[in-house]
Amino acid sequence: MYESLRQHSPDFHLYILAFDDLSYSLLHSANLEYATIIPLSDFETDELKEVKKDRTLAEYCWTCTPSSISFVIKNFNLSQCTYIDADLYFYSDPSVLISEMQENGKSVLITEHRFSTLPRLHGERRAGRFCVQFITFGNDDQSLFILDKWRRECIDWCYSRYEDGKFGDQKYLDDWPLTYSNVHILHHLGGGIAPWNLTQYHFNRTMNSITGRTKSTGTEFNVVFFHFQYVKFIANGSYDIGWYYISSDKRKIFYTPYLEKVDEIERRLHNLNTNYETGFTNFKANGLKNILKSGFKKIFGYNIIKKQISNGISY
């Protein structure tokens, strides 16, 4: 993500919260020119430490999303801050997305999932209309009010399950456009291409960019970023890319180059610190539903991308 931003954005700075000592050591050793690495000890409050006790690592990371934005705005005196998920990859300058918000006179930017038909049947009710993947807050009273309310909501409840209209840190966003006048919903189709909305579009890749076109209207757009949700390493050198249907041409356009880049960075991380270990999924599962899903993956190789050392990554 950092290197894709560096390639396409002429003006950016990342503030990265390292949630463990090894992450901090690795990122600090990497000498990232356009990044500030923040250790957990500088960020974590007593309030966060208390709720951390009953949340999984993923749930705690979600809990910390609004707190991290607030911390960076206040401690680095920023006029504006955009939170981005670590599994985004940029194909063009994201400043066009923030400019759209500003041109509409707003100071908070949120992005829709834009689910395709089948994923919407289950995904929108559970995960919400909006995705916490790329979200901007200005340093103004109304934006900070929304941010602090979201921060308190996530501290109160943030779990990886659907319950009482909530899911993680995400469903809280559903009411924002109805409640707050300064919230802008992104229109640019290139901000938020993801596995759950791929089937709506045709894509064409050139050397340095990807263009898209909607199947329904023929609307053309430049892809700004892709959200590589779910990608997991398998110990045999392959990759599991999830459950959404992804055609072979879209795998070649998006996943093949991305996984080659991930593989290259993994090697660099191992060279930076011998204590670093790649995290592998082992398909172990609890509960009948998860056991059946894992068995299906193992038997049929569904959405498993196999790597051939002699020829990059193939399918």
C-alpha cells in the first residue's frame, strides 16, 4: 500500500500505528521516507486497554479505528486526516477523491461497498452500506463531533458479529448521511473497487493504470484503489483470495501483480528481521459451517492461486 501511494501520489504522509513491538521494529527499520511509525505505547489509552481484554485482535483493531484518526489529527495538528486500510493498493492519485468531497463543500468523506447483486443479499445487511476502508475527517468542530461519537460507540461495542443493527466499527456509518450535513458519499467509481463489486465492471490494464467501465451504463472511470480483502497465505506457497466470484481476467488484472508484489515484500521483511514469520492460514475451523467451508477450499481449491517459482504466479 505504501509503495503504491508513493508511485501515484506526489504529496502524502502516512501515520502508521504499530500494534506490536515486532511491527514497530520492522517498520522503523524500513526507513519509510513518507511515514511516521507510532508505537502502541504512545497511542493506547487506559480506556482502550480495558476493552482490549474481551476483544479479538481484529476486533480491537476495528475498535481503534476512530481513536487512531483522532490521535493523529490532535497530536500532529493536521487540518485533515484520511484513514486507509492496509490492504488497499492504489493505481492512481487518491487526492481526486478528497477533492470531490471539498468541491461539494463537505468535510467528512465515506465510501460505499457498492455490492454487486448476489453479495448484496447477505453483505449489506451484515456489513452495512459503507466500508471503513477510505474515510476522511477534517479538523473542524462538526467533523470532530462525528469522529468522537464514533470513537465512543466503538469503545462501547465493536465485535465481529451482527448484533442489534451493529457490525464491527462499520454499521455505525449507515446513519451519518441522514444525520449530518457535512458528510459526503463518494461518487467516483474508482474509489473502492473490491471483490464484492467486481462483477459490475469491465476493466482494462495498461502499464501504469487500470480503467473501468460499468456493464449497466458504460460509464468509464480510472481505478483509484482496489481493496484486497481476505487475501491469506497458505504454507505451500499459494494464496487464498476469499469467497467472492473473481473471473480469470480480473485475477490477472488485479491479483497476479499484487501477489507478486506481496511476495517480494515478504522476502524483504524476512531480510530486515529474522524474527519475522509469515502468517499462514491452516484451514483449521470450528463449527460445522466453518468446517464445511474449509473442506470445500481444500478439496476443490476454490479461489486458491498457486504460485510457480519459475514463472511468477499462475492459476
